[in-house]
Amino acid sequence: MPDWSYKTIFRPLLFRLPSRLARELTLRAMGRLSRLPGGAFVIRTLGHMEPSPLLESRVTALTFPTPVGLSGSLDPEGTAHKAMSQFGFGFMEVGPVTVSSVRSGQPIVREAAAESIVYPAYAENPGLKTAARRIAKPGHTLPQLVRIAPMPGTRGERALEELRLLLARLAEAGAAGFYIDVLRDCEGTEEALALLERIPGAAEAGRPLFLYVPLDYPNEQLERLLERLDRSAWAGIVVGEALPAAGGGVRIGKACKAAALEKLRAIRRVLGPGSSFDRLGSRDVNGFAVKAAGGVHEPQDAVDLMRAGADYVLLHSGLVYAGPGLPKRVNEAVLYEKIRGEPEPLPPSFWKHWGWMCLLGLGMIFGGILAWLVATTTVLLPYDEAYLGMDLEELSRINANLLHFMSHDRITLAGTMISIGILYYQIAANGLQHGLHWSKTALAVSGVVGFSSFFLYLGYGYFDPLHAIAAAALLPMFVLSMRNNPDRPYRKPVNRRNDRVWRLAMWGQLCFVVLGFALAAGGITIAVVGMTQVFVPEDLAFMQVTPAELEAANPHLIPLIAHDRAGFGGALLSDALALLIMALWGLQQGERWQWKTLLVGGAPGFIAGFGVHLGIGYTDFWHLLPALFALALYVAGLILLYPYLMRSPQTQDA
């Protein structure tokens, strides 16, 4: 459920349902998908959430792949933790966990205008036994940090006994560390210190402890507490996510960011100034790690919290309102902040790798133009006529529309070849050259499919020497373009705001993702038809002929047509995969070349397809309907993406 589908389709539908039901449906759907064979791969593929190694950090013995964590109260049952571990998180919070379950029959209230969620109970959770079973079998490898608390209203020795039990049982289950949530029920600094000083001795060695601070905990009291606390026994502090709401509930949402910033300033007044962006080149969080969990709804929120002194952030309501792509967007913004001051590496030589793909793209463009010229004039090449044993005049006598039909296949193939060439050239020059992972994946997948589709030409026993020569000439370029090109981080400013431009872009991205899938399905269908029945009913109606009549006229005629059809299907699939991966993973705000590539790269295919059908009079509505649908997606996608891709993202400097 990436942002382009969540913001446009699923969120409007889910927000029509009661909040508890919507949460349950969403988490169960994600959980079930992640447990299916290949389900985790599908989630990763749709979102491409693999984080940069530059984001990795360590706190004591714990390694966090990214500085973004998932709040435990978003999914208190852990139903979808395996799925959400693919979103770009660096750690998972479990909890709150109490010895016994805490349940509420009251509804969860969604306040959409304020982007907040009101929960009826502060510590609603399924209890120790359920949490221990979940922690023991997480379905992922991320560190699980458990937020533990005494039963509501419990204090003193009873609270300490419950915490000892929670620490022992959950450590045995596999908890990597603990957030100690006890300040809410403590009266004053002295009671809090008396309890906190006894907790480290109850914890298992090697399990780091973090002090959990509710957002409404008084700042002056927090400063006094931190000044007197033996911080050497603690790994860090976690700033909570919730403010009190009417009726004893808590409100989690965008407005909590201001309180979180105030809390971070209070913490830094005691600990000293610090920002995770100051640790460039160091992966160790020395001393007291600071995490903040309040009000991160867009990447800029996370950047603001980290500039104020947080080392890590946790997401909750932001995932509900912004979408599941928020962790990835935050990671991209944080990575940009970390590397923006570094000198850029020297650009690689044209001949090292990316230049070969540019040459391959130019070769495809040249080949497509040449094929278009042939298809609009002689239609057939000399070796085609030799294979058939017939010239153009003899073919025309078989059927008046036969040559028109064959030119229609070849012109659409030519337009697709030009589109592929434009995509390859642009992705190589603007993505592969800079070591962007998505660009290498797009070109590799598309290229492998494209070169493999050459063998589709042999499905009916027809060997095309010109295609064989072209493939033999271009294949070494493809191989050379894929060599020795390690991934490098994206170095330009990234989108940080959930503004109107971004929201429109989600609709535009949806259009191009659907277009990519549709073209891929069309390419597969055309290739399969070309290798099997060759014609669809509309083809035969246009020519007013049957396959038997064509077979009787020349037994080599159908294999030649099948070769054209299968080849076009393979080329269309190759084109679609490059477009699809670019739409899924590659779109970045302010990358004007991407909008121009989508415009110019798609035009030859549509011009060829519609132009030849209108030119030869093959205008059956049902035959053209898929192309009309694709054209509508293409035009709508370009319009909706224009503001996003053609305007640079706004950045807010410190």
C-alpha cells in the first residue's frame, strides 16, 4: 500500500469506516500479505524502501539500520510488524506492555482536520503473555524495543515488582531493549528517582534501558530529574507521543510536534547541545541517545526534531495521515541533511558504464526510426520477401489490407523502440551515471527482458537476420553498462512537505504506475498471442480473411506475422518495465528531466499506435480501447506530475 495508492484510493475508503475497524482491516491485510510466499518481496517492490547504509547507527550493542522507528501503539497486537518492517524502519517499538491486558470498548476517534487520533486509554495493550509470544516470533530482524509500564495507578514496590517481571519475561522472549514508562504515575521528582534508580539492577545485562517521558510531563521537573539521574545506567531517553484528551484518553497527532520540540529543548539544556546531523561519518550515538515520537507527519517534522536534538524519531499518526511511504521519505530527508555538506565525488567516465547505456539508447532510437521508415514505405525487407517467395504486388493480391496490417505491426514496434531508446538514454545519463539504485534496476530488468524477447521471434520458426545483428551489436553495450557501479546516495534536495503539489503528484504517480502495469500486461498478452493464435478477432475482421485462407495462400505468411507480433509484445514489455520502475521508485521532486522523459519517451509510442491505425482505417473501438485508456493515463499523469517534477522542493534551513 504505497503512498500513491494509499492517499488516492485506500485512505478515502478507510476513513469512511470506524477507526478501530479501519485499523483492524488495514493491519490484517498487510499482515496476511507479508505471510504469503513472496509477500514481503511484493511490499518491498512496490515501495522500494531499502535504506542507505549511511543511515545506520549504533546505540550500545544495538544497530539501527535507519533513525526511524515504528510506534508500538499504532499496532498493539503486532499484526503487521512483519509487513511494516519493509517500510524503511530501523527499529520496532512494542508496547506499551503491562503485566495484564488493558482493554477499552470505547471508540478510537479520528480527527481528520487536525490530523490527530484520540485513543480512549493510555496503555491499551493485550498484556505480557501475548506480547512475549509476538516478540519471540517477530517475522523480521529489526531490533524490538519494548515499552513497559506498571498497571495504571500502580506505584512503589508493586510497580517495581511488575517491571522486574516484565523485564525478565520479555528479555527471555527476545526484546532488544526497553523503554521504561513510569513517570506518568509518579508524584514528584523524588518518587520518580527512587523508582528509576532501582530499575537498572533488575534488567538483564546487555539490554539497554531508555527512560520514557510523557509529552505532558513538566519540563522543569524533567530537567531536575535528568540532572540527578545516574545516566550511566541508561542508554537514552524517549520523548513520548501523546497529550491528554478529555475523558482520560490521549491525543496523538500533528499538534504534538510543538510539545515534543519543547521537551527536546529541555533535555538538551541538561545534556548539552547535539544533533544527529553533527555526527557525519560516525555511526555511534555516544552517551545518551534521544528519541522523539511526537507529531512527525511529514519529513520536515522529523528534520525539525532532529535539529532540536533528537537522534531518532518514531512514527504513529503520520503513517495514518501521510501514508506508509513516510519512513522512506524521512530517511531520504535525513540522508540529504547528513551528506549535503560533503563534497560530491568526481563523475565517472562516460566509458566506465553509463555511457554504454546511452549508446545503446541511441542505437534503439536509430533502429526505431529506420524501422518506421521501412514500415511506411516498402513494409517488407528483401529477406522477408525471400522467405515468403513473394513480392509486394503478389501479397497485395492475396488481400487488399494485408500489407496495411503488417505495416501496422511494424510501425507500432518502431515507435516502441524509439520510446525504449529515449528512456534508456535519459535514465543512464541522469540516474545510472550517479549510481542511483533504481536506475540500475530499471535498466537491468528492462534490458534482460528486451534481449530475451529476441527468442520470441523464433516461436514460429522465422529467423530475422537484421534483428539478430542488432541484438549482437547492442548486447555488449548492455553488459558493459552494468559493470562496477556501486550504489550512491541521492544528493539533491528531496520533498519534505505534504503540500498540494505532493498530493497531486501521488495521483500522477498512480497514473503512471497503472500505465506501467497495463503496458506490461499488454506486452505479455501480445507476445503470447503472437506465439499462439497470432490474430485476435478484430484483426481478421479488418482484413476480412481467415487464418486458413492465409495459410493456403502462403504457409510462411503467418510465421512472418507472428514474428512481428511476438517481437512487438516483447519490446512493449521491456518498455513498460523501465517506465514502471521509474514511476514506482525513481520520481523525485524537482527532477525536470523525468517529466521531459515521460513526455518525450511516451510520445513516439502513442503517435505510432494511433497514427497507423487511423492511417490504414483500422479503427475498431474495442481494439483501440486499451490504447485510449493508456493515453488517458499518460496525459493525466503528465498534468498531475508537472508541478512536482518541474519545481524544486522547498527546504527549511536551520
